[in-house]
Amino acid sequence: MSDNLTKDIIAREINKKIGYSKNYSKKILSIILECMAQQIKKSELNLKNFGVFKKIFKKERIGRNPKTKEEYIIKSRKVLKFVPSKKLIKYINEI
């Protein structure tokens, strides 16, 4: 596997492990990601033993270019935050 995980790589893994065709695996993955996005849009997405995706609102603030020291306004925006579960952290630390 490469450093970046893409939809194509995930579809290939589904193909290898389950035996579905690559196109069918891509469709399954697209449906799952669409469901996840819709849930995040409504509220937060909690995947047991994996983590929580939360929508956070960041206020407008003043930022600074570290090179030129020029100040500018960073607009308010919504961002997505991922909080991993304790089991996922433990699993990653074991690798």
C-alpha cells in the first residue's frame, strides 16, 4: 500500500477480501461515504471503536504571515474534527 489511502485502493482491498468486482466495490464505498457525509451534515458521526467526526464552527480572527508579519483576517468557517477512539489509538500504538 502507498502512503495515501484513496478510494481506488480501498475498492481494491474490498475486491481482494470479499471478492466483489472492483466496480461494485467502488459503488459500495461511494454509498458508505455518502451516508457518512449526510450524517455529519445533520449532526456528528460516531463510529464505535473508530472515532467521532464533529462539525465545529470557528470564529473570524486575525492571522499573521510569519514571513512578512503582515496581518489579515481569517474568515469564520465550519471545519471537521476527528476524535479517535481509545481502541483505535491503542491499535495504532501497537503497530
